Amino acid sequence: MNILIADKVSDTGRTLLEDAGHYVVFAPEASGPSLLAALETEQPQALLVRSTRVTADMMESCPRLELIVRAGAGYDTIDAEAASGRGIFVSNCPGKNSAAVAELTIGLLLALDRRIPDNVQEAREGRWNKTTYARAAGVRGRTLGVIGLGSIGLMVAKFGQALGMSVIAWSRSLTEATADELGVLRKDDPLLVAGEADAVTLHVAATEETRGLAGRRFFEQMKEGALFINTTRGSVVDEEALRWALDHRSIKAALDVMQGEPATKAGTFEHPLADHPSVYFTHHIGASTQQAQEAIAAEAVRIIMTYDESGYAPNCVNLERHSPATHLLTVRHLDKIGVLAAVLDEVRKAEWNVQEMENLIFAGARAACARIRFDGHPRSDVAGRIEDHPDVLAVSLISLQADA
């Protein structure tokens, strides 16, 4: 395959792809117009990115593009809707950076409590201020609120417990039984977590449902002087509401992600809260440990090589979970040339829109079974004509609609 790597990924991943015989173009600084130009010139079949944005225009410029792999857990930097419209698989690498993000989350928690960055800054500027910095509350015995219990949230909860913290949590899929097993207290709503925790950390996916999850009501519920950490995505926080909380509720925040963060790897940084004394920023480095990058690179390589060998894209995020198919046509047939072509010709004449199709070969390669899920009006005469084919063994046509 022709593969374009348009971000910084582990050298191990590049080497594995090249050793497997793939043609790899490495353009780690490509983004925006330069990525568009690279796609137009190289016409890759697979594109591997990390934080670089992939837009509809970019996909349109590269008709040969079949697969986009995001070397990370999320995929909100990729226009998945545009990819779906062009029949391009979008895959990600979930769970491979969990430890790295969880470690940074706990690091930010301790940094907020002990005001470590401010300590360092004053010392570097030649000021000794022990009295000010000797007033930390400490985290042992306090309550950590974890919103979202995927692989990262689970690890954060375990780290918090190891520090002697009580953990309360909300997650859409969290049950009482699972909460008991994990040793956390389950809450029915994120607002309840916000109201009872001394420190709150977000670990939800960036979706329309979670956009602005941490809004004005959320911050109004938080305890005076509580700690707030976001290492997931900037879109889940209403930053105007956060400013209110910083100014009026004495909330202290640490953000590894933010709205409008720079799209380039290096450059200037501007943000409305950049100079706020109660906010610590890091450079979207949650997944940026060597361990995490090696694991993510290995997973990205696995996805690309599996797709090349089988046409299957592991971890694909933009396939329809439930197709609009209304009926299932099953055709058992001899494994001969032209049989499926004849079957599909009848399907076309019947104006049945094929949504899903598979053809399984039996041992010995003498017979096969084709399953065709389609959207359309069933007609027994079409099934009859297919069954009349000399190389067709049997045909069945059933409805997939529960009320049919």
C-alpha cells in the first residue's frame, strides 16, 4: 500500500510498515494546505495522523484514499461524516494511551493541590515564599470525582484510590454492581459528582451529547475552592462558565486540552484564560509518553496491515451499526464462475438496494452460501428466478423487520 504518515509517530511503526513492503511517505509537519498538497501529490491509500485535522476537502483531493487511522483514542479531528460519504474507513487506537493520560491527570491533580508550577516559577525568578506554598490541603482522604469510566477513567480511579482518596463516579454504562466491584460510589448524574467531589476530572468522549457538559450548572454545583481537571477534549467544557467558576467560586483548573488550541505542533499560544492565575495549561500532551507512542504505533500498524491483508479495518468508527436493510436473501449455490453475478443481476432488476453482503465457502470449495441484506420490496418471483439458476441449490427470503 501507499501510506502517508502526516504526524509524528514512533519510528518503530514506520520501520514495520516499510519492512512489510509498503511504500511510506513521512511528512510529520504536514497540516492544513501542506497536507492537502501531500495528499494530492502522493495519492495514498492509507493516511496515518495523530492530532492533525483531516477535512472533507483533503479527502476529495485524494480519490485513492481508503483508510484513515488516528493514532490515538478519539477521532474528532477527522471529518468522519465526509469519510463515510466517500466510503473511507476511519479507525482509531483506543486504550493504548490510557496509562499516559491517567498519569498526567494525577500529575495535574497534585500540581493543583501543591501549586507546583507556581513554586517553580517563583524560585526561578529568585523569590522564596515558603509560607504561601505550605498551605496545601493534600489529597489523602478527600473525594475524587471521575466523570466517564472508560479505560482512562478507570485507571484514574485506581490511581486516586492508591493515593487514599474516595472515588465517586458517573458513566453512562456504570452499574451498581460494577461500581461495587471497582470500589467506587456510583452517581446518577454528572452534576451530583460535581457537587460532592473535592476534585473533578473529565474522561468522556467528545460528542454532541457531551459538548459543554461542564457548563454553568456544573460549576455552580462544585464546592468552593474545588479542583477541576480536563485531559479529554476542549469541547466538553464551557470555558465562559469555567471563567465564572474561577472568579466566583475559587475553582482551580488544569487543562491539557482547550477550545481553539493551536493546530500546529509549535508556535504561539493565545487563550482567554492563558494569564489566569488559577489555571494551569499543558500542551495537549496526555498521550505523549514514549510507552504510549510505541503502543499506539504498534496498533496503527496492526490496523493498516490487517486492512491490507483482509480488507477489514479494525476499530472502525464510521460503519453503520444497523443498516437500513429490510430483508435477507440467502442463496446456497455451487462455487462456480458467474453464479453470484447472475444473482446480483436479478437483485438489480428488482431494484433491491444491497446494504450488506457476504459469501461463505464450504470445505472443499464446491459450494457456498451468499447472504444479501437489502432494502426494497420483496418479490417471490425474483427469488424463484434465482432458484431456477442451474448452479443454485436453494434460496430463502425473510423479513428483518420485527413487525413484518
